[in-house]
Amino acid sequence: MASLKEIKGRINSVNGTLKITSAMKMVASSKLHKVQGVIANMIPYEQEMHRILYRLLSDSSAPSCTEYVSSRPVKRVAVVAVASNTALCGAFNANAIRHFRETVDEYFQAGLSKEDIDVYAIGKKMSDAAERDGFNLKGDFGRLADRHVYADVSAFAKILIDSWLNREVDRIELVYNHYSSSASQSPVRETYLPFRNPSDEAQRKDGEEGQSYMNDYIIEPDAASVLKELLPKVLVLKIYTMLLDANAAEHAARTMAMQEATDNGNQLLQDLTLQFNKQRQQSITDELLDIVSGSLA
């Protein structure tokens, strides 16, 4: 049985840990609130812009941009996989890494090898996992997991777009955790290029309404000019939105993890305090019995 001194030392240790987890929870919660408003407005805007451009690209009047929507036989693929630079965020990194491995496993089954898969790992945890698995890492992009500077995101998107246009890869996929709610971060896999609609539902809707929808557009001066101006911006916006989304999911996961750690710490503190009081009471009782026994003798 532990001595009173040892139990008191554990109580002090738990109190110190509780201060850390509480502080980390407040910091993560503050960061989450900052990014929530941006995400709530950014994602619907990006998705609608994506759908509009897809319809324009699918129109026969814009043949100069068909390379963005044309599918190719997949002989080489690029995977943009996002995790975090730090730990203490629950299962966030483990889920992202597992989803990345499931994605590349599908390409292995299709006949591709590790040499045929270019990995753009964003976040130190993802970079370390991909490197351990023996993949071809295409640079260090860890800064994009925390700092979402538009110029840096634009430069990264240009690397991806150039690799597609130069036919260095035949498909580019995005793998990340989507912020569904504060308690839920769902893994997402999206095709970045060739250019597609954001969801199957949108694709079905386009199939039903596509031509009538196209007839409602008034395009000035012409579709090719509009696409030339908007397409690069929308492709950059997609990467920017994805990084914000993954970052919000990370903060939400860390908030929940630190909340659970704080709750567990409080429960452990109660148990230790109860144990300390019981053992202290037992020690006092034993001393009283010794005194009574001595006086009777």
C-alpha cells in the first residue's frame, strides 16, 4: 500500500497535469472558434464556385480548358495527405494516417507501386508516417498545417497544377479529416484533378439540370476568358479551404481530447483524495489504538 507521502505526491502531480490540459483545451477551443466562422462561410462558397466552373469546363464552347476535366489512364498518382505537426489531439492523426494508407492500398491493388505514388505530406505526423512506409515525399510542407498564408497555399497549388498539366501525374487526390462538428471529424478523400464536382449528389443534379442550367448563364466576354481568369483561383481556393477544414478538425479533436483528459484527471484526483483521507484516518485510528493499548498495559 502506498504511503501518505506517495499519495500526496501523486495528488500534486495530477493537479499539475490538470493545469496543463485545461490550458491546452482553452487554447484549442479559442483557435477553433476563430476558424469556425471562416469555414462556415468559405466551404459553401468554394463548392458553388467549383460547380459553376465544372459546368463551364464541361461545355463544348470552352475546348481550350478540357485538359482540366479529361480523365487519363492512371499510371502515376499524387496524394496530398494532411495531418498535424503535433500530437495530443486524440485519434486525429491516427485516423488521417489510416485513411491515407487505405487510399494508397487501392492503388496497389490496381497495379501501381510506391514509386508510382507521389506523396505531398502536410504535417509532421503524416510526413513521418509516409517516410516510414517508404513513399516518395515531394518536399516539406509542414508549415501549411498551421500557417495558412494565401501566398504559400497558392505556390503549393501551382506545384500540383503544373504536375498535372505537364502530365507528370494522371490524378491528384486530397486526403484529410473534415470538420463535421466539435465531436466529429470524418475522413475525406477527394479528387483534385481532373476537375470534378464536389459531390456525387451534385453530379447527379448536374446530369438532370445541366443543359438547362447552362442556358441560364450570361458569359462576358466568353467562356474561355472567364475560365482562364477563374480556374486558377478556384483551384487555389480548394487547397486553401481544405487546409482550413483540416485545421478546424485538428483543433476540435484536441479540444475534445483535452476535455476528456481533464475529466479523467478530476476523477483520478477524487479517487486519490479519497484514498488519502481513508489512509490518513486509518493512521490516526491506529495511533489512538496504540495509545489506548499502552495506557491499559
